[in-house]
Amino acid sequence: MRDLRLEYEYMKDAIDSAIKKCLDHQKWIFGPEIKELEDSLASYLNVHHCIGVSSGTEALVLSLRALAIKLKGREYFDKTDEIITTPFTFTATGDAILRSGATPVFIDIDPATYNMDARNAAAYLEAGSGKVRGIILVHLYGQACTMDTLMELARRHDLFVVEDVAQAFGGYWKGRKLGSIGSTGCFSFFPSKNLGGFGDGGMVSTNDGETAALIRMLLKHGGKDKYNAEHIGYNARLDTLQAAIVLAKFRYADEFNERRRKIARAYDRDLQDLEGLTLPAVHPLPDAYHVYHQYTIRTQARSALQNYLKEKGIATMTYYPVPLHKMKAFDGRKKVFSELGCAERAVEELCSLPIDPLQRDEDTAYIIDTLREFKQ
């Protein structure tokens, strides 16, 4: 799905120079690249604070832990504290809620965008059946959730909002970069992301100084002084070398997002008339800017289509084959609101096509032609 070697060759001089700089200064823990990356991304996102962390997963956990300390004056939430989220996401989104001590409440997704359905969130809140503290929303596949509706809902019910932006670096909603709208934004620098490193890494963005200060303590064992912990913390620092690599790749992020959008436009144009195939539903510009971490189609013939494409040398992926509410890890530790039929159908019918930013036009054309030749 991604040719990371090709990406490295495209950015080789910048990346090699960044690595050499680290080799020269030998400051591997909290080296100068950490602050430079934090400052650069804070300016890009137009937020007051960005904090480098060890992964996108830890970004979520640290955000929730900091919010528990800030809002409750306690190290963790408890099981009576509920956090609304989507069942159609990577495990880390729901797992972070459990690790913060709270209970995830899974609500069904929008059947068109596959993002959180604000109507379902509103219905659960209006039912008043639990003690909801906040919402974790996921900008799935690179497309923004309907942020104005969700933020108004959060304001009305006095909830925090954590944006899971792991798949949507550079995307925006009505002029505001994703990750700058909620209480915190959580980013992943996993190698395949729109902005990725050469290993694990992540970032938390926020406009709240207290939350930022708490996260900075929690990521280094829970204290301002590493020999005097104030909270139950973690060893969750962003590695200097990864920060240097991400910083070098950051200059290409907007260019690569636009390359993804160009490929998506080709798919949209040439696949729109295929019977039995549903293309991504996209918020119109200028309301939102989709950065296409994945280009995800829908078909009831998914297995047959994936096998056919594989025979023709075309990779595909299923994101995600199991919804969170059906995973063993959440047994007895979750709440489910109403039916989750849209999510359960999505896991059976969705399929992501290659959308590598450096994908050649002839490769895109071959994928399109092969899809058009498929007979159900």
C-alpha cells in the first residue's frame, strides 16, 4: 500500500542531513529537534502547545490522564466516568479510554462518512443514562468529523473533546486545522501515516496550558523533576532521532497531501459509474479538506474484489475487520448505545485502495482499469 523506500529516496538529502545532525550533537533524549518540531507543528496547527510523545496511542492515554487530573483532581477516571467514541477505529482509541480508568460508550457511525454520527451522540446524551465526561472522535481515513455540531454538543453538555488525528495530519474543518479544535489533538508518526517517522512517535496539541503542563510531567515519569514524581507517569518521550526525521519530512506534508487528493480525484472521476461500488462521501470544500490517508470504497463483493485485485498485483487493505465492541479486550468494560448496524456492516464491506503520494499516474490508471474489468 505504501512504498516507504521510494519516499525516502524522494526526501533523502533532507533526512540524511537531519540524522547526521543528531549523530554530531549526540543529544538523544530531549535533543534540540524535539522543541523545534513542537514549535513548528504548533505554528502549523495554530495552537499554543504541541508536546512530542512516544506514539499516537500514548498521545491518547496522556491526554485522558491529564484531563482526569485537571477535571477530577485524581490520577484516573473511574468506571462510572463515560467517554463516548466510535467502534469503527483502531484498537488504541478505545484502549486508551480503558487505560485512563473510564468506560467507553460505543455509538454507531455515520453510514456515509464512517465517522462519528453526532445524532447518535446527541441521542445518548439526551437519554441521560450515564455520567459522560467527554468524547473521543476519530477523523477516519483523513476526513474531518462534523466538528461544529460535535463541539456545540460538547459545550451544551460540558464535555471535553479529544481529537484522534492519527490519520488526518494536515486536514481541516472550516478553516481550522484538525487537532486545533478540541481539548486536545492526538497525532501518530507511525511510518505509514501522512506525516510519519522511521518508527513510533506521536504528538499532542492543545490550547490549554494546564493540560500541556500535566502531559509534559506524565510523559517523563510524572514529575517536573525526574527524581521527584508528582503523578503516576510513563516513559513516553518522543525520541530525538524520530523528531529529527519527522521534522525533515514535515516540509513535504502539504505537498504529499495534495498528491493524495489528486489520486483520489482520479478514482472519483473514473470509478463513479461502476455498479455495486460506493466511493467515499466527502465534505465539500471549503468546509473541509480531506487528506486521504486511505481511499476507501464499499462493495458487497469485497472478498471477491480483493482476491481479483491481488491476482492482478494490486494490494488492498481492510480497515477495520473487527469493530471495537466485539473485541475481547472490551468484554464487561464497555457500554453500547442502541444498535451498531452501520459499523457492523462497514467491517464487512469496506476496502482501501492504494493511494501512495508517489504513486505513478500509470499505476493509478492500471488500478482503475483493473477495477473496471472486475465482474461480480
